[in-house]
Amino acid sequence: MTEPIYVSRSKIKGEGVFASRDIKRGEVVCKMKGEKIPVGKLHKVSQSGRDIVVDPLQISQTEYVNLARPYVVINHSCDPNCGIRQGNLVAIKKISKNEEITYDYSSTWFDGFNCNCGSRICRGHVGDFLGISKSVQRKYIKLGIIPDFILKTLPNSGS
């Protein structure tokens, strides 16, 4: 089945991924595909200065995915319409045709940067999951868009 997405210019930053049709809440938008890289290899590449990993997505305690195009140009938003669930990008609200598809990079472990997503609730900074408010953390956990490897590190996680 063809993924309901296309790449175009983004108001957020550079290029972005957009819906080619209306997408229902709960629908899988796409699988976040790319080359799997063990954490040890990722750190060796980073330290060597070779720029072969652009925006790695951490998928477990020990593994990343070097996202392929178009997935690598899915932009961040502090008010996202998608989240990542078991390697899939899932709509967490209805997405209209031609609307930009976004997810909150802070729902993963992520190096920080200043945010200019343009959302009315923009936090001004993107960091890791522990850096967002407890209310947003609870919302994302309830939506099921926080990876298990992060949940296991949280206080009261039962681990």
C-alpha cells in the first residue's frame, strides 16, 4: 500500500512531509524506515567526523535508524499531529489533505536545539522526553507514542 505522504516546502523549516489525502486519527501514516545502526557504531561515526548519519532516530536502548528520505524531512512540532509507535508514524489527531505531518522530537531521546515550529504552544526548545512538562509527558504516554526503552527509564515505571 502506498504511504499517503509527499515532500514539499515547509513553513517550519526547509522541506517537510505532507498528507496526500485526509488521514484518520489512529491511522498508521508510514513506517519510519532507514538503515539500523548499533549505538556503538553511531558513536564511532560521530567521533570520526564522518557525516554519514544525519538525523538518527533512536528505536531501542542499543539501536538507531538512520532515517531514509522522505522520513528524514518530517519536521518537529510542539503541537504534533503524529507520534511514533513501534517504528510507525501514527496520526494522533485528524490530518487534512495537504497538511504538514509532524511529530514531537522530544517524544524520543534527542539532542537539544532551539525550536521555531510556529505552533501557538511552541516551547522554544526541543530536548529529550524528560525536558517536557509532566502534563505533556502524561498525554504522550496515554497516546502510546513513547518508546518502551524510554518508559523503562522513568520513575515508577516498574523496572
